[in-house]
Amino acid sequence: MRENIILELFLMFAGAKLLGEVFDRLRQPPVLGELLAGVLIGPHVLGWIHVGEAQEVLAEIGVIILLFTVGLETRISEFRTVAGPATRVGILGIAVPFASGWAITRVLGFGQTESLFVGAALVATSVGITARVLQDLDRLWRPEARVILGAAVLDDVLGLAILAVVAGLGEGGFSGGRVAIVIVEAVAFVALLVLVGPRVARRHGRLLDVPPSERSPFYLALGLCLGLSALAESIGLAGLVGAFLAGLILAETTEEYQLGRDMTPVADLVVPFFFVVTGARLDPAVFTDPVVLGVTALITVLAIAGKVLAGIVGARSMGRRSALAVGVGMMPRGEVGILVASIGLSLGVINGDLYAAVIGMSMLTTLIAPPLLKPLFRGGPDAPSGER
């Protein structure tokens, strides 16, 4: 068994790097090659790998490290300038997709709870996909990127509340008190780290030198990343939110300790596993059923339109092109949409066809967004000095 896992990890890494390089030479985002590698070698096509516990854990570590490195490239002061657009995009990006997803599935004849789960799945945003594309394009410093990241964190907090409500209804019960507690915990967690963390880092950054060792800053930074990820999960948030906030805090010290440079080889090793596992979850055969194909196409259109509309309206003050870029950046549902679908299936409130449609929507939005993002972020000035 152990030998099989090692072989699968080799195939995942080699496939991701090979197809990532192919797509890079075709002037396409390498992440597309990594996703395609997962589809091809996954259990539904060639069957060279399966998505078991070991693969899922490695994928989770990969997206945590990815968001940590993204946070290291961003300063909290940069978010203050885009707080308004990010808030508007985040709220609209939840309200519009949720309402449209619920309404259209009700019109199609699905039950109330089924429709609520579809709406919850459309709310999700998998910022890991967008973050990787922007990182590859060296555009994380752009205001549009900051709006996307800020709105995605807000989406995670508010989306958590929606999922808690819908899951409670699916289980046949609902506790308003529990939902309120979860929301308060999530908001307090994010607010405390955003408001206090960077100040502590600026004033006491030298603590990274304790114990005194050349590698101490790297070890302690990685420990903070994993620690805040675990803390985020303990209150119901995605671990990647804690990782992103850890990077945001340490961004105040990264120039002094070159944390971004030290994290690059770690990210190069583990991040591709996240995208391969995401691709491996897609079963292309589900699209051979005309009914599933039709429902998938319909909710995919709603998923795209909802986020793009939220970006265009919420970020309109940034200009038409930038607002469109924000909307496209919010499109990928990825593993978050898959998680919502899995919860609905496990509770027995959505059937296999609807589950497949939501999975298809999650994967299609994940695959469609990267090639659309590249031309929207192409050109423009280089990153200001010190922000690379």
C-alpha cells in the first residue's frame, strides 16, 4: 500500500509539472495543465491514481501553502484602499448566485432543500485557483487582485453561515443560536488577525529570530501558517483563510527575512497536488447524460453570471475592465462547491444527478476562469518597486 501511495504521488507531481510546462509554453496558465493532469490520470479516465485520504491531505496542505505565499505578497494597507469594492463584491457575490441558483432549481421542479443546497454551492469561491493564476502572471499586486482576495475572505465567512443554515435544514433541524455563534467566531477571528496581527509583526518582528538560528524565521513562519489554519478550521472556516491571514501578518517582515523566497521551493513541491486532486475528482462521463448535461450547463451559466455581475456592479468604480476582471476572478468554485455538494449527498437531500451537476459546475468554473483571467490582466505597468 505504501509503495502504491509513493508511486501515485510521483505520477501526480510528474503529470502536473509536465502538463504545466506544456501549457506555459502555449502561453496559457500552468494551473490549467495541472488540472488537466488530474483529470487524465485520475480514477475516471486512466485510473493511475485515486483520491484517498493521503492525497486529500497533501492537496489541503498544498492550497494552505499557496494562500500563505499569496498573503506574504500582500500588505494589509493595500486592502484598505479597496475595502469598499471588496465588501460590495463579496456581498453581491453571495446574494445574486444564491438567489438565482435557488430560484432556477425550484422552477425545474427540485425540492426546497435541494434548491437551497444548489444556491449554497453557487455562493462558494475557490480563491486558490485565482490566486495561483495571478501569482503566475505576477499580478497579485494589482488592485483587482486585492479586491478578489478581500471579497473571497468575506465570501468564506458569510458562506459559512449559509451552509450552516442549509445543512441544519437538511438534517431536519436548525439552531439559530449555533449559526449566530459561528458567525461571531468567524468575524472575530478575521477582524482580530487583520487589525492586530500586522501591528504586532511590525513592532515585534524580531521575535522570528528566537531561537537564534539562520532558519528560525522560516520555521516559525511555517508554524504560524499551520497554526492559524488549524485555528480557522476549529471555528468552521476553511484552513486556507487562516493561512492567508498568517501570510498577511508576516508580509510586514518578509522583506527583512525573505520569507517569500524561502517558501518558494515548498510551494513548488506541494501546491501542484491541490490542482491535480481537484482535476481528478471530475468524472467526464457524467456529461453523457442529457439531463445532467442540461442542468449542469444551466447552473454553470448562473454561477458565471452571478459572480461576473457582482464584480461589474461591486467594483464598477475601478473601471469596466477591472470590474470584469474581479468578476471573473471570483468565478471558480473548485473544491468549495464540491464540498457543499458532498454534504448534500451525505445528508441524502440531493440525488446523484443533481450532485453530478454541481460537481460539473464546480469543475467547469474552475477550468474556465484561468484562460479568461490572463487577457484581462495582461499588459499594464510592472509592479511598483518593492511589491514584487
